[in-house]
Amino acid sequence: MKKTLLIMGMGVMLSYSCQKSKLYPVSQTQVSNQDFQPFTTVPRIQAQVLGLYSDVRNGGFLGGRYQVYNDIKADNWINQGTNLVTGTATWNESVSPTTDEVQNLWRIVYGTINNCNLFLDGMAAKGNTVVTTTQATNYNAEAKFIRALCYYSLLQLYARPFADGNGSKPGLPLRLTGNASYGNYDLARSSVAEVYAQIIKDLNDAETGLPLTYSDATTNTTRAHRNSAIALKTRVYLTMQRYSDVITEANKIVGTSAPFRASGGTLTGGVNFELQPDIVSVFRTPYTTTESIFSAPFNATETPGTQNQLGFYFYNNGAELSAEYYINPQGIVSNSTLKSSDRRLSQLVKASTNSQRLGFQYLAKYSLPTPYTDWAPIMRYSEVLLNLAEARVRTTNSVDPQAVALLNAVRNRSDAATTFTAASFASADALTTAILTERNIEFLGEGLRNIDLMRLGLAIPAKSSIPSVPFTDSRYIWPIPNNELLYNKLITNN
């Protein structure tokens, strides 16, 4: 058996041709710990940065599968088949250390982390003296943003929630230096709290080092800038239940009153995020609205790859027997607060007309046909608004007026007939429930549902024949992959 360390992704740092589109670089060279040739010219260094984003948009990671796993693990989807390649074991809560998705996601994400580490090492050894000081600061910050996003993503599936013991439970091996060759990779798991501390450190560094903005909307959507780092911090702090910190970060980019455009925040400059008048436009070409904080881009020649695409899992064009999963009729679509006229239901949920699928509903956020080149959303501005709304209620323990206004901003955009007032909620708990319900509606098929359940210690609800999974159940999180257990002698399983 070839000894392949999935945790390192073989220690390969990819360099990318500057002649290709900046969104779709092509692998060209490799770099070792002793060879810093990719850091000897400005174009080579720029290509390395773009390569890190290509790692992120891998179809097995944030190009599709990560969002799928975090959605189908929860309660809004029914599996149409028994294909283990397309997540059946995750859906029915039967994964093991050798399950494909458990092993593959770990390999891809740790490979991306290693490439970030190699890039930061290469910049420190050579690259920082080749590019300008501003460029070096920007590029290093981009690598740290991506590394933080990777570690956050892994925590959501392979570690207990922060709320379980205030981060004291085993987290992940925290690797912060690059490896480009075989060696001794034994490393124990840092605690959940320690990994989150590194994520916050990386994002704080990214905030101060990233550019305020880029010259075009496409780059603002597909590369990290200062406000995208701030936005991601609101997600991280919400997951940690550090609600005061959510408010501090969100107030930097969220206006104080409707329509809550980013320029109204206390932090001047940067990309001015705002909700789009019609949610449908967020999921249609060109995918670069100011609501799309960070997305993975695709086109006809650069796709997520077979059986990775969000549309492949969730979309049915009405007649074909496509889509691996259909919407659970007992899930969020049956919620009594969701009106049939709500555009998230009337325009982004479609019923099949095929005789074998009559009555089945599918998600039309990702509506392009094969090869399914819809961009994959990673974070949207509506999430920041709802993060702030929830944090305000939880810190004030009241029916907070701004929280109600933020909730209305998201609901009214798709359902103009519904406007909440303080009188709509009998207690702070009732308002919190409404905000969580709104998140469940708003982000259907975007990979946030299971994360929301876990951060609050809630049981994963039953679906079809699959019973509920309690917070204390071993199936609540994924096991550590078998390959990691084989080759890292210091790691322990969940």
C-alpha cells in the first residue's frame, strides 16, 4: 500500500499560469521546502495566491460537497437513492472512518491548509522581498483568510461543538508550517478552543492585511478583502456563542438602520455589502452582486467535477429524473410562517412534473443544466444580518428592536406581505426562534443548517426513516478518517 498522508495532501504547493483567467489557474510546477523558485518573481507569487483559491473551490470542498454534507446531514432533504458516492451514509448517519466523504474532505482541506502554510513559509523566506510591502501584506493575509476558513470548516464536521465544554473537547491537529516531503507527521489534536483561537488570530491578521476592495465585482466576490474577513468573523463568533463579539464585528460593516447597507457601518471604506431587491438574482449570472460576500466561481470548462455540483444534488428541471435529494416535505418548507408567495418558495423551489416524481420538490437556486456551472455560495450578506440579529437578542435577552428590523430586512425582501413588530413576539426566545427559522428558510441548500443545529447543541431532527440524532450521540459528528488514524500515531478518534 502506498503510504499517502492525506493530512498533508502530499505536501504539494501548486503554481499557476498567469496566462489563464485569474479565476481558473492551471497547475504548472511544484515547490519543495528547499526550492523557493515560485517566489522569485511577482507573477509567480501572484499565481501562487490564485492557486490557493483554486484549492478552496475544489468540488470536494467549498465548490459543492462541503455545503451538501452540512445540508443533507440535517433534516431538510430526502435521499432518492442509496449511492454511497453521493452522501447516502452522511444522510442516514452511518459514516465510518473509511467512508469516502469522511476521508476525502479531510484530505482536500488539509491539503489546502498545507498549501497555505507553504505559501506563508515561501513568502517569509523569499517572496516578501520580491513583491512590494503592500502586495506582501495583502497576499499573506489572503493565505491566512483561507487557512482560517479551512480550519473552521473542518471543525464543523470532525469536532464537538464549542458549546460542549466551552471548547475543551478534542479539536484538530493544528498544523501551521508547510510540509513538502514525507516525514514524521505525528501530531496530537489541539482542543476545539485552541483551533478557534488560531482561526480568530488568522482572521484578525487578515482584516488588517487584506485590501479594502478590488477593481471589479468578480474579484470582490471570489477573493478575500477586508470586509469579507469581518463577515466571516461574525460566523465564527456566532458558532462559538460569543455574541458580544458578533455584534462588535457586524457593526463594522452593517448600517444602523434599514436597508442596512454596509457603508452605514462604523468602518469606512471597503466593499459596500447590501441585500439585493430580489433573492433570485443572487443565484443567477453574473453571481457578483454585493450580497455575495464570497463564492466559488465556475464556467463551462472549469466545473466542480462529476457528482460534486450543487445542482447535481438538489436541482430537478421539472421533467428529468435528476437530483440526488429532494426537499423533505416535513422540513422547513412546511413551516407555518412560510407563505406560498414567498419568492424563496415560489421561485427557488420547484415541483417535478415527471410521473415518477410527482409531488417531489427540488431546489432551483442552482438551475443551470449539466455540467452544473452555478457558482457555489460560501457566504452572503443576509447571513451577516441574521448573525447580528440573533446576537443582539441573546445579549440583551429582549425583543430587541434592531433585531426585529434586521429580521424584517431579510423576510421582506422575499415576502413583502410579512412585517414583524415587537408585538409579534411574546419573548426573547420567540424572537430567537423566528430568526433561526428565517436562517433555515434563507440558506436552504447552502450548507448552514447542520452547523446551526450543532452550535446550539440541538438534536438533528428525524427525517423519513432516519431517527433523530441526539447531541450526546456519537453520530452527531464525523469520525476521524482512517488514513489519519493509520499514519498519525498521536491522534485519537472521536
